[in-house]
Amino acid sequence: MVHHSHALTEESGRAGLAEAVASGETDTLDRRMAALCSYARKLTRTPATVSEGDVAALRRAGLDDRAIVDANQVVAYFNYVNRVVEGLGVELEERWPAAVRTRRRYAGDLYAGLPTLDPAALPWLSVDQMREVDRLMVDEVGIALEQMMENAGFNLALLARLLLGGDARGRAVVVLAGPGGNGGGAMVAARHLAVAGAQVRVLLGAPPERLAPVPAHQHDILRRMGLDVQAGGPALGPADLVVDGLLGYSQAGPPRGDAARLLQATAGRRVLALDVPSGLELATGTLYTPHVVAEATMTLAAPKQALRSPGAAVAVGALYLADISVPPLVWERLGLAHPSPFGTHPIARIGGNLDASLR
Amino acid sequence: MSWVGATADAGGLDNVLASHTLNPGALRAHVALYRRVMFGDSPLGRAEREAIAVAVSAANDCHY
């Protein structure tokens, strides 16, 4: 990375280009380079899934067969040389500045092999439909709210680990938990992250006596575990990651009170939002002030319509979908065809723009 | 530096090449492939080739 990020900056004259390529944010790249990077990423991560359609995508981007052969050679060469480096413990030369020599992670979700889902192949639910999913899960399937919440929080903790570079141990995580189901899921994530070795603090968006019954149960568990749980909107303090579970899909109107104060304090922090970023009213797509600016949002069961409204993008960040085991009969009752997207992993990225250019 | 030995004349080489000077034939073939693929005639521009290098190395989490 270090050697060729430097070379790419020199060759292109564009300072931010290497970071954009490394993170898969290809919006700023021209079509050819975006297509080349998509092909490179796919052939590196999942070589057996590359198909003739991927080569056709390169042709559509204006590359002839010789260019495609050359691109393939560069991808193959760097997979070779990366393995020389990792297999023999090759260190960066002394000439590189100390700040550059510190090893860091680049792949993030790529590293965990998370699949990417085609947004067009998913049902995008209204708030009423999501409420009906939850009702059917409890009333018709018999899956209790505690069970759904456990799956949500477990997956949220899994994604938090990935955003922390694959290891939560010793990392400072601040969990913001509201009084409803969203806060309950965040408190489940707080428990899993604390058990995994993270330094977890939980800040409640409402006084403990206002917690709904199931979130109150989660809160009780955290207290028995001796976790640092506070209410009343104290300062966030140091955090490698902030988990936003203040407001869920039912939120309406601008955030108020302690929740609003906590949301304001998230400015400039790395935020992972559960289900919906706090401050985004899903029923209308209105983004209120204050709201979180999430690096990633992990939504549950199926994406909600307002999460893809243009005005919401700044708050949503990268959108992930997590499994809470909604069976086919629930989707059938809603009149939706929704084959499970969780065949390989309980969390998937929805429509990363890098993969979008392959279509 | 790396976890394996290198020949005495490896000084001046980048560490990735110095790491396999114990097999000079493989090293020569490596360098020839590198030069051909990254600097040889191609419809791909230099920046495009470096962008592929960055995309692959990021996907492999290879910091070097």
C-alpha cells in the first residue's frame, strides 16, 4: 500500500486518490479507473466468482482486450508480491516517515468477506411495513422481542469490531442508548463488546425509569455486569467508535432533551448507527437537527425507504443489512418476494459503489 | 528487513526484493515481470496501473 499509494499520488497528481481507491469510494474516479479497481478488488477477494460478465464490464468502460490482459497481469502481480511481503515478513524501509510506517487496516468489510447486495434486488420497506414485520415476528412466528434484539445487538457488535479494524480489545466504545427497542439493541451490543474486551461506556438518552420493559431488562444486565452506564447527557469522553442506538424507525420530529445533547456531542466522531441514524425521520425522510453523521448504518431485516433518500445519505453513511431471522412466511404475509440475502453471512453491505460499477 | 536472510549485495534494494535474493533466478524473473507489467508499453496508463496496485494491496490488507 505505502509504496504504491505514493506512486499513485505522483503519477496522478491527486492527493486523495490513493485513499479513495483503497477505501473503495470510487465516486470521484473516472469510469475506466473505477471499473479497473472493481475488477481488481473482486479478483483479489473472491477470484472464483469472477465471470465473463466482469470482463464485459471492463469492455463497456472502454478497455480493449489488450488492456484487459494488462490489467489482469497487474492484479495477479500484486497478489503475488503482497504474498512475498506477508509470507516473509518484509518491513517498510527506514526512509519512510514514522507515521506512514505504522501498520493499519485498509480492507474493513472486505477483510471479513462481507457480501455486497444489489439495492434493486431488495424490498425497501415503509415504516408501517417494518412495524408489521415486527408484529408478525412476535404474534405469528413466536420470536420474542428479546430474541430479535439479541440478534440485532450481536450483529451490531460484529460490525463494530470490523469498523475497529477487526479487534475490539482495549478499544474505547461509547454506546448511546434510547428508551425503546433501538436502545435495547445497542445495549445488547454494549454487552457483547464489553465481554469481547472493549472499554465500553453506555450513555442513556432517557432516565432509566423511562426505559421500555425489554430495554430495561438489558439495562439491568449491564448494571449487574458492572458496566459504566450513565444517564443525563454527560460528556461523550474518548471514543474510538460511537454506537448510536438513541432513536429507531418510529422516531418522529426533531430529537429533544438528553438525546439531542448526546447527538450534538457526536460531531466529528466515528459513528455506527443501529437500524436508522438518529435524527432521520423515516416516515418522511426528513433529516432533523441534530442528527448523527454515521460512518455506517446497520439496518435490520430489510432496508427502509427513507434510508436511500438523497437528503439522508450524509447521515446514513455506508449502509449494511443484518439478519434477525425473519422467515419467509413473514415476507409472504406482506406480499413481498424477499429471498434471504444472508446465505453466506449474517451481515451484508448494500450497494457499495465500487461493486455498482461492475453491473 | 524480513524474517529470512539475504545475500550480501542486497544493500540498496527495497526490502521486498532483498527478501528473496537467496534465490537469484526467482528475483531476476520477479524484477523482469515487475518492469514489464508496471512500466512496459500498455494501453493502461501509469496511474491506472498504480491504482490497481493500491486496490489489490488494500483488499489484501498489505501495508507495505
